[in-house]
Amino acid sequence: MARPIMARATAVWLVDNTTLTFKQISDFVEMHELEIQGIADGDVATGVKGFDPVTNSQLDADEIKKAEADPLYKLNLKHNPAALGEEKRRGPRYTPLSKRQDRPASIYWLVKFHPELTDGQISKLVGTTKPTIQSIRERTHWNISNLQPIDPVALGLCKQSELDTAVQKAAGKKATDGTIMSDDERRKLVSTEQSLEMPTEPKIPSSMEGLEAFSLTENQSQDSEENTEDFSDADSFFNLPEDDDNAEKK
């Protein structure tokens, strides 16, 4: 069941203005029954002004009467279009302490494979700050040399649907602005599942950079031309010059 807006203030009003049981009120506002009892005793929510659920389109008066007549009856929240989206997350995304150390790696992944995303979009996806994103973009982050790009979906920092929506939105905005995307940027507009299935490109050690086009075929051909002498005659191969003593004896 959906939770009413201003649940604690609503519980205060129901305690003060109805004969509903603590169980009925706790089920409706999704609070513990002992909390409702604490409100009734004046130990909890002191100073909180009651919020009338009837005048604010959360409950019907007939619904309250039915619940007062039957202690086992559960109150049903009235559909209120104004309350839609009230439970949506507001402010920056909360990231558990155990996953906060993975955020730079996920930011690095987003910056590398989805450069079309704005800092604001990345901030909402993984719950980080714009200065951190900027430092990774400019490679001035204190740990940039040890960062490895890791998919934020694989790390559990955001949902696949959220990432896809952000990428498509950024691509649409780029197309609306008239910016022509390169082939490389179009290839990056794939889902995370597809990107994870792509083979990893082999990396050349930094000490060997510049030798990508180096080939041994030319040197091998020169060696083969130099070694064209025929040594098939073994006698001629071992025909050594005679000593002076051997020549006198003959």
C-alpha cells in the first residue's frame, strides 16, 4: 500500500481525532505500532501539528467510520493525483559506504564510453560531485593512474534503465543542437550488456609504443638473400689449406 504524505503528522491527527486502534493507524501510515502509542502518550512527535487526511484528499470520512466500527478493518489510501511522485528520491543519490570507493572507477567508465553525458547526468547516475567528475575528465584526479573503468551498473551504483535513459537523452540533445556525432561516438551508444560482451582490446605496453608497424619480414628477406651460397659439396666445405710439412712429404 502507498504511504500517505506527511505520515507522522497524519498519525498525530488520527490519534487526536479518531478512535482508531494503534494497529490500524500504524498500518495506514507505515509506522511501528509502538511509535503510534508513543504519540498517544506524548513521548513521540511532540510539537508536530496534525495533518488532516480527509481535507487533504488522503482518506474519506466514510473510510474512517468503517474502521472505527471494525477494529480489523484496514484503511485504504484515497487516490490523490497531487501525491503522485511524492515518494521519489530527491536530492543527490545516496551511495552506501561500501560502494563509495568504486565511484571514481564508474565515473571513469562513463567519461570514457559515454562522453556525451553531462556532468549533471553523471552526478545523478552515480551520486557524485561535479568537481570529482571534472578532475577525472581532465585526468587530474589524485588516483587517476590506478583507476580502471568499471560499468556503474555492474557495481550496482545505478540501474540499466537509468543509464540507457540518460544516454539516449544526451544523444537526442546532441542531435537537436545540430552536432554531428562521429562514428566512434555512435558505436558507444550501445547498452551496457552489449558493451560488456565486447572483447577487450589488447593494450601495448608503454615501453613499446611506436613499434605497432614494426615488422621482421624485410630483415628476414635480406638475410635470405645474403645466405644464398651453396654448401651442398661437403668436400669443398672441408677443403682446408695444407701445412708446409705435409706439402714437403708429398
